[in-house]
Amino acid sequence: MCTNGINTGQFSQMIDQIDDHIKLERRWAHMLAHQAGDAGFARTNEKLHNVQALLDDVRAMLDEAGLTDCKIVASNSLDEMTISSLLSQGAKIDIFGVGERLITARSEPVFGAVYKLVAVEENGRFVPRIKISENVEKVTNPGLKRLLRVYDQHGKSVADLLTLAEEPLPGAEPYRFVDPVRPWRIRHFENCRFEDMQVCVFKGGKLMYQPEPLDEVRAYVQRQLSAQVWEEEQRFENPHVHYVDMSPRMYELKMSMLDKARG
């Protein structure tokens, strides 16, 4: 049977083959997570190459039939790795339908974060508290805090800055900060802009924040990814670290409470 110059039987068969190749690729990717062999990677790339070739044929068939505005949509358990691989090989896909892998991170199914007590209200003021641990990563940052994003003169995000809540927003002059991993180094932010990342959502049990329209949220994310977040931090393999630094007062408070805890 033919419709608009397209052999629908052949078209359907090619779509089934594409679906089979993607399913096989996912199976290989899962196995490679446990057995990272070179031969396995070669087979995975070969399967994705076959998918791309079939998609080229489908696109050509549609275009030859005058259906140039017909979009090719891919779905079924897609994740960022499969999408990236297909795009890097020039797959003729216009729309990706991402569902279950968006709401459930298969690679990191557990979010390793826990709320920790950092301050206690006493007589109308918050008194800092700290948790001590043998693991450096588990030692909490005490007190009420403020999180700022730091942008350079080109509008790129260079780091985040953790300060005490009562500290004022840094001005135009060079601002000294502390790298908590290498605190002995004297570093400054110069010619930078600081943006407050925190928004009050609830206060005194009352909702203080109204969600922005979806179009504005989408535009904000696109602007961040295209112009403000370094591409080196966005890549899937060996991404650069986005640094989180501290104000001198924040670092001094933490060190003083650690010294006090040691007795």
C-alpha cells in the first residue's frame, strides 16, 4: 500500500528496525555500566550508527513525498546519553520524548541529601549549630546563610559564594573569598556581579512566592545554559567542577565552632 508516494509497509518495517536498535543500545549501555569493555563500546556505537542510517532513509522518503514538514519523534525510555549519541552522529530526529528517565534518574536513583540542623532560635535570634563528622564532606556549614552566584565581566558564572545571612551584598571593589578546599590561598573576585539565588517561598506559614509562567522558566534555563554556565561544566564526561566558595566570615565561623568542639 502506498500513501503520498510512500510505501507504508517498508516505512513501518524501518520504524520497527529503529526501535529494535534503540532497545539493543539501551541493553548494551546497561551492561557496559558493569562491564566497560572496548568491544562493547564498539558494538554500541555500531548500533547507534545503524539507527542513524535508517533515520536518514526515513527522512529522505518523507522529503521525496513532499512531507518536508513531517517531524520525526523518538521516545521510549530515552536518556541524555542516548540522545547525545544520536545527535552526535547526525540522526534526523526533530523531537525527543523523554518521560520516565526525566522523573527517575536511573544513573543516580538516590538523592544523597539530608536536612541538617544549622541554627537554633533562642530568645528571638538564631544561634549557629554544626555537625561534626570524620568525613569532611559531612561537616555542616553553621548558621543562617545566603547563597550568591558570581558572574564575571562577560556574564559567565564563575562560582557560587556562601555568606552569612546578615552579610551585605558585595560591592564593586575586589572581594576576598575563601576556597574551603585550599583556605591558605588568598583569592579575590574582581569585576564581578553577584546575584542572590535564594527566594522566600514560605514565611510564618504563609505562601510568599508565586511560580513564574512556564515560558519564563524555559527562557531562564535556556539563557543559563547558552550564555551563563560554562560548556565545560555541562558536558557528560569529566565535567569541570562548579566551585562553591565562602566569605571570610562564613569560613571563620565554621573554623571557630570546629575548634570549640574539639575542646
